[in-house]
Amino acid sequence: MIAGRAAICGIGEIAPRRDTGNQTTVELISRVADLTVRDAGISLRDVDGLVVHQIRSMSMGAVALVEMLGLQASFVDRVDHGGATGAAMVARAAMAVATGACTTCLCLTASTRLPGAPGPRVADQSPTAEFEEPYGGIGANYGYALIARRYMHEYGTTPEQLANVAVQQRANACVNPDAIFYGQPLTLEDVLDSPMVLDPLHLLEIVMPTGGAAGVLVTTNERAQDLRPPVVQVLGLGEHVSHWSATYAPDLSTSAVKPAAERAFAMARVKPADIGLVSAYDCYTITVLLTLEDAGFCPKGEAGRFVEQHDLRWNGDFPLNTHGGQLSYGQSGIAGGMSHVTEAVRQLQGRAADRTVPDLELAFVHGNGGIMGEQVSLILGATR
Amino acid sequence: MTARPLPDPSPLTQPFWTAAKERELRVQRCHACGTYLFYPRYLCTACGSDDLRWCAVSGRGTVFTYTVARRPTHPGLADKVPYVIAVVELAEGPKLTTNLVDIDPDDVVIGLPVQASFEDVDDTTLVQFRPVGPGR
């Protein structure tokens, strides 16, 4: 059980941008570390745990960053869950403070971005690469296209229903000045008329790469009470890894979101109907539909109709990705996934500026990695 | 011009590519439990046995899902656009990633019966699939 033992007491963020200039990933990580501890009202000297992701070309990057940030750490980890990394970091930090491995753990993510770079991904060293890359099976787009095509075939979901997710999330981004697409409303026609990249994925259903950073500070519930309020409780967490390549997934149209979310809900002893905000990974529109139904927010196969029937804006009947989602906020590498955590924390603390969801008590945060193969769910709660 | 990505076989995977050169589709089969496996492994994913043997399969299957690349997924494939990337479910069970050839991308449907087809590219032979049907 994690409830009552782990809490989030600080967040930091460097908003997405298209060009991070001459800043390095390590610089962004350092600056977001500072923002995060300041938010909690503590200093880096108070931190005894650090969780980061793979940072390009850095060997033992987590250890190097302990030294660079001037820490003495009793818990250090590097998480490698692709898009689910942010949520998985918070889950690991929560387990570390709950068991006493450390008391105050920083989770840091960052990515640089230069305009025009990079092109298609280079070949990786995975065991499946030689059976996919010769056929053009490279990058994430084609995998999600395969999933979307199969899902639409099984459930009759329409292109309009998928596009609806992008449109409604854009409405949220238009209330968030930090979003990369702030001030640029979107219509269904805009999405459906945007170029087809890989059938059935239109350009505007695919996430926008940016540079930026995000940090989350996790500590024991006891220590959190002495820090700057309001504290956000970690009430439940769940994880499930089902596959690496979409081709070999046990099932393409029902995802591993289901077991991850079920575990998190059971641990938190709450149910989907109790949730007031969903902050769910959205690399593509199809990802959101699968997550909503596999986490239990609507019956299987109904997510297309669900998003049409509900108002997903911050002030609607089913607030979803109130920062705009990565589709409209921007995906700063691994920090993109972490933005779903920071937004939920901000909302539970009642400090999401003009888009604050009123009287919010419980949020469902979800991270998705790879080609729907790595799933991490968190249930976060406000302290009232 | 960037070259199309091609396999760099390992001792584990070489039998697949050697068979393809001979115009035959071969996959591993577990001698202990009978499960057909793709991609090549050291241990059976169904029972854990290490007694995996290469065997020829029919080359017949159906389209499980697919996408049409309207933009190249690799610079070396720019001259192939639009091309179909598909997951084919073999009659024997395993699924594999492939291209569909001899068909208009707009005519592809899930469930389409297909047959393995071999294309030599440099010193490699790729396994692709084409529709099964009258006149072919």
C-alpha cells in the first residue's frame, strides 16, 4: 500500500519550445531540478534520492547527475520506459520513500530540440529490428497506425471520433499560455484535412516534438506536511509491460492499460467514476481512446462515442489533458510524459491558473511507452 | 542517396534469410510443444523449451492490420511511397511485419488472403506478401 506513505510536494517545468538553442540536456535537467525543489520550499541539500532517464551519450548518467547536482543519495535509479518513463519514475520514487529507502526523491526529465532535427530514427539494436526495418517498419508512427487500423476495423470507430480528441485538447491548450499551440484553435476539418502520414493517422493526430523539461519531487507523507502546502497524495500505482513491437502484441485493440489501471485503482481503493481529472499520455489520438476504455472510463469499443458525447475541456463534464495534452502542449522527449504528472499535481493543488478544475479531489495519470507496450497508471489525490 | 535498411543477420537469424534466398519461408518450431515462433528466439515463448527447430511453413496467411506510408518512414524508401506496411498472420499462427506487393494500397483490407513473395535486394532476399486470388 502506498496511500498515506508517499506524496508529491513540488513540481517544476520548462515549457515546450521548438528550439532550445545551445542549451544541453544536462543544463535543462539542472534548471528544472532547481525549479522543482524551490517549488517545495526546500534546497537540493535536502534531497536524498534521484531518478532520471537515459541521457544521450552519458554513461551512468544518474550517478553523474548526483555529483553534478551536489547530492548525497541513498536511492538512485534510471528509468527506461519510453513515454511511460515520467509516470514510472514517480511510481518508483513513491515506492522508495514508502519503504524508507530514501525520504525525498527528485524525478527529473528533459530534452533538447533543434529545428529540423532529427529525421527518421536510426536503426536500433532491438531483436525485432531486422524483421521490421527492411519493410519500412521504423519509428513509432507506423506502429500506432497499425493499432489504429485494427481498432477501427474491430469497433467501427470513425476518423471524426479520433480527430475529436485532438480538437478538444486543443481547446484546453488555448487556455494554457505554456502550450506550443496556444492561441491556435483547431477544428475537425483541420485535423481531417491535414496530410495523411501513415493511414489512418493524419499529421494533426501525431504529437509535436519540442524541447523542455519537467520535474517532480516525491517525499514521505509525514515530511510533506512540513513543506509548502498543498500536498498531493500518491494513492495508487500500477504497471504492466506486454510487448515491445506492435506486430507481436498479444492483442492490438485491447491494451496493457487495463491491468496497469486495475492495479492502481485497487491499490487506491477508488473506481473510475470517482476520478475528476484524467491526465493520460497522448502521443496519438488512438492512444487516448484505448486508454480511456481500457482504464474503465467507458465500455470497450465505446471510446469514440464517449469523446463525442463528453466535454473534455477543463470546465467540461470530463476534464481530460487540461494542459492541452502533448498533442497540443508539445512533447519534450521524456518530459512530455512527465507533463501529465505535473499538470495533474497543479490541478490537485488548485493552481492551474485560468484552467483550474474546481473542487478536484482525485486524478488518474497515465503514462504509455513504446508501441502501447509499457503502461504505468497513478492515482493522485488532493489533501483537503 | 541513402540506402534502404537491410538485415544484418546473426547466427540466430541467418536460417530465416538463407531460406528466403531459396524462395522458402522458414520459421522456428518448438519440438517440445509444437508452437511456431517468429521472430527467432533461443527459448520457446509458450513452454520455455530450448529445442527450437527451423521448419518450412506454407507461406499463406491473412492481413491482420496494415498502414500505407504516404511519407517515407526511412530516406532509403522515398522512391517506394506510397507503400503498404502490413502485419500478416501466418496460417501456422505467428505474425510478421512485411510489405504487400502487387496490389493498389487503396484495395488492401484486413482479412485479405496473401501468399509469401520473395524480392532480391542487393545480396538479401526480403519476404513480402501478395494477394492470393484468381489470375495470379
